[in-house]
Amino acid sequence: MRDMRIRVIAEIGLAVALFAVLELLALSLSAFWPAGGSISLSMLPIVLIALMRGPVVGIICGVLAGILDAALLPGTYIVTPIQALLDYPVAYGLVGLAGLFKPGLFSRNGTTSNTAIAAKSNTTKIVILAVLGALVGSSARFIAHFASGVIFFGMYAPDFQHPAVFSALYNIGYMGPSALATMVAAAIIYPILRKALNLDADLEAAAE
């Protein structure tokens, strides 16, 4: 148990570090949007560790990543402490909800006698759940940014546009491509990571 705890802590540290790298490589939209925003794969490490270890670990990883983003990484845009919480630790912490799909990622192949069919079916299920996890995590993050936009950035809305509409369009502008890229990457990388780290063995031990 202690070894697993140390392993999970190390995985969180690695995921946060990878988050920082991906944030630095992000396509910034600050020249086009008044309050910044960027298109990136930075949610991917949070989604992956959430799928691997569950929502609690995913949320912890996301919160740490959000704090790092707000405190150290370029492009931070803070107007009040509450806005900072919503747009950084809360928003990225919610990405960890991707881990809600972890229980469905481990299931025995059942009684089918055709191993090839069972393996193919299981792989398809894993890919679908990874995509759904990334979608839920991205959507949850969007809600936090949307709320922040309505409350703190409604002043930027044109006179003819309601602040809620402005916030939705603004956040979809960069969150949409980021979410799509994260879903595609999770579908490709999670099954590979699952095999490389022998996650089936960890999940089976936890299920016993």
C-alpha cells in the first residue's frame, strides 16, 4: 500500500510537470481575446492520471496544476482572488472528474470463448470511456471558466450581447479545440499507457 501511495505521488508530480510543458507550448490567443486563453493539450496529463487513479487523484492533480499555472506560468490573467480560484485550481481540478469513468475501465472479459473478440471489444470500450472521460473533464472546466467570464469579464461583452452569451462564445473559442484535441489524444495514449504500466494488475488488486 505504501509503495502504491509513493507511486501515485510520483505520477501526480510527473503529470503536473507535463502539464507545465504543454502549457508553455500552448497556442496563445491573447492577441485576439481581451482576457487571454490558449489552445493546448495541457488537460491531457490530468485526464490520463484521473482515468488511471480515479477522480480524487485527478482532482488533486488538477488543483496543483492550476496553482502552478496561476503562480508561475506565463499568460496568467488575474483580477480578483475568487476569479483566480475559478479559472485556475477550480477549473483544472474539475478536469479530474474524468476519473469518474475509471470503474468502467476494468472489467473481466466475461465468459466469451473467443479471446480475440473479447480483446477487441474491451479495447473499444477503453477508448470510448477515455474519450468520455476527457469530454466530461473538459466540460466541467468549461463551466468554471464560463462562470468566471459572466461574473468577472462581462464588461468586455458588446452592448448587443448578453454577458452569458459572450462568455460562452469566448470560452468555446479556445476550450472547444483544446477539448477535441484532448479527447483524440486520450483515445490514442490511454490504451498504450494502460498496457505499458500494466494497469490491469493494479485495478485487479484493488478490486479484490
